[in-house]
Amino acid sequence: MSKSLKRVKAALEAAGVEVDLREVGQARTAAEAADAVGCHIDQIAKSIIFRGEDSGQAVLFLTAGGNRVCSDKATALAGEPLGKADAKLIRAQTGFAIGGVAPVGHLNPIRAFADPRLLEFDLIWAAAGTPRHVFALKSSDLQQMTGAQVSDFTSQSKLM
């Protein structure tokens, strides 16, 4: 088991969440992950990370699989301009590689926002620290475990 996967498992256990880790082969997209576990695409919690241009810190947006981040809404929530987070920043702040960023088990604290669409489902799925693993989570546990502020930051137009 990889260090990243172990960290996610430990975070879930520490929060008292039943651990249901699944290896799904390749799941780099929400559609691939949804197909692999047999759920609606919006039950996939995508971890979208941006770089705060003023702070230099990563900002996490947990988005339902079919939704996209609206740059204007995200910038307003973050309180600073947002730019593309590179692999080095993502790895340094979260400990995860792009494609496998979990919403929990980060190496360092991260400001997080959650898409209210995720809360419409009893059960959601998220990356478990690798592009090949996912885990199930009650949507009601998402905000508590991540400290994410539930906010409207999505649009259907284009991914930021």
C-alpha cells in the first residue's frame, strides 16, 4: 500500500469513518471513477486545486463530478486571484500527485470549499491518494472531515 493510500486510510479511521477503499484501475476522470464504482457522475468528489496568487498557497475546491469551477465565483470565495497550481505545489501542500488528490489526509492544512451538489447524495466517492484508488464517504461527513465551506462556485460553461 502506497504512503498516500495509507495516509487517506488513517485519516478516515481517525474520523471514525468506515473505510471502503477500492482499486478501480485507471480513474483519472470523474466519468471513469463513476463507471468503475457504478454511481452517478455527480457522486464523484473531484479535488480541484488552484494557487492563490497573493498567498502562494493551494486552495481546494471539492466539486461534483459533472460540475465545473467558475473562475469568478472561486476567486470571490478565495478572496484573492487564483491561478493554476503546479504539480510541485500540489505535492508539497497535500502530499498527493495530480490525478489522485484526496479530500482528506493532506500533509498540510488547506483552505477548502465544497460544492453543495455533493451533499444531495447519501454516498459520494473520492480519490484515495492515487489515480487508481477511490473511497466511499457519507456526504454528511465531507464538510466535517475537510473543514470545507459549502459554497456555490460552479458553472456549466468551462473548467477554470
